[in-house]
Amino acid sequence: MDKRFKGIYAPLTTPFKDEAVYFDKFQENIRKYNEFDLSGYVISGSTAESVYLRDEEVEKLVRSAKEVASADKDIIVGTARESTTITLEFSNRMADLGIDATLIRTPSYFKALMTPDALKKHFFTIADNIKIPLIIYHIPRFTGISLTPELLVELSKHENIAGIKDSSGNMAFLDRIIPNLDPDFDYLLGAGSMLFPAIMMGACGGVLALSDIATSLCIELYRLSLSKQWEEAKKLQHDLVPLNQALTVEHGIPAIKYALDQIGFFGGPCRLPLQPLDDPAKHKIKNILHDLQMIPE
């Protein structure tokens, strides 16, 4: 497998209007992101409210993105379902649309039965039969399932498992894993507050909700980290922590969409049952955006 996944990827939100997907605004956002030096886009990830999307909506989102995304941008699509067979079927359905990779989280409904052996069988079965590269999505905060370092090292050796998006926020896990991974396996971070130290330790980029809002700053942080400008990178990382904390830890998707509205993108409402931000949260996010000079006072 020659395809590598490095740099900063924006996990796109899904715009809604009256509970329906607002495809025009989805394309409008992508056209704006095309102006940045992003490596690509993730569709139907956590930031996209993927668990609230119909398969047909995901397919139409992919087709819409393909129409307007710059040719140099990768398109990665979240395709996980609880069943191995259904995940594989949907992944190949998306592959036929010409995407670059799938993002597949760990199945989690029958948590007690998701042993390392079960997860190994799941990912190897998909990887053996999928038409495009597979990126593992590790997000124990939502799934309640944590990959063991030993299992991830074994999975990294499969020629069709391209990498991982690790949203565990566990630096010890990263430190233990990276030296033992297959050299062709790409470690993408999913935690915007840890990008700088993760790059120092061998990660090759990130899929960051933070980059939906602070796009140019995340790209700059990645560049500074790669070029070993440690002091500048450290300062920028510290500056970005409050925004990342507000968006991903404290308030989640409603905050990301509200922040998008503030910076000139379309955020709009979430799909029910998610609720809009309250006024104190809006005020806090506006203040953070102002401190980062992303909006006027």
C-alpha cells in the first residue's frame, strides 16, 4: 500500500436545516476549506454527527464533497457499523464513490464481548476484503472500548490497514505504541490539545475538530512541530488549548457549529436530540475566538 496519510485533516460537520441535511452549505464550507493547506477531509465522523446520519445521506454527502473538494485533498469517510459484514458492505459502497480511505471505529454495543481476539477478527476480516485503505478509529470516550498496544501493533502490520486516528488522549499509549508500529502505518492524532507533543513523539498528523475552526493555526502548529521550532510550537499549542477544551471536552458539536457561525462558515443547528448552546457557553466561545484574533471584539 503506497498511500500515506499525513498532515491536518478537517473532520467536517454536517449542516442541517429543519432536520434535513443542508447540502448547499456543506459544499459552501468545503469551498472555503479548500483555500487552506489541509491534507483532506473526513466525512461522517463523530464531528459530523455520524450516528444520526442515514446511509443514503452519507452517500450523498460523499458525492457532494467529491464535486467541490480540491483534487489535492484526501476524502476519508466514517463507515463503521456494529456488524463486521455490514461495515464491510458499507465501506465498499463508499469505496466505489472514489474516496481515499475509510475510518472505522471499534464496535462497542456488546462491550464485554469485544475482546482483543474479537476486535482482531473484525478488523482483519474487513481489511482482507475492503477495496481501499482502512484507518482505525480509536475513541474510547464514546465507545468504551480501548485497543491494547499489543493488538494495535499486530493490526499495523496488515498491508491494508493504513493507520489510526487516536482520540484516546492518552500520551502514555502513544509513547508505548509508536516505536513498535509498522513503518508504513500512519498515526493520526484526534486530540487537538496534544498535537505538538504527539508530533515530537512520532505522530504524523491529526484529524482535529479544532482544525474546523482554527484551521490555519492548526496547520501552522503542525508545520512548526515538524520543523522542530519547539518554542514557537509550544506557545501556539498552549494558545489553542482553551478553544480545544471548549469545543471538544466541555460543549461538543453544538459548540463547534456555533464557532463556525462566528467565523464565517455555516454551522447551524445540530440534529436532535443534540441541543444548542446556552448563552454563557456562547459568550465563553466568543471570548476565546476573540483572544485568538479570529473574530473582532
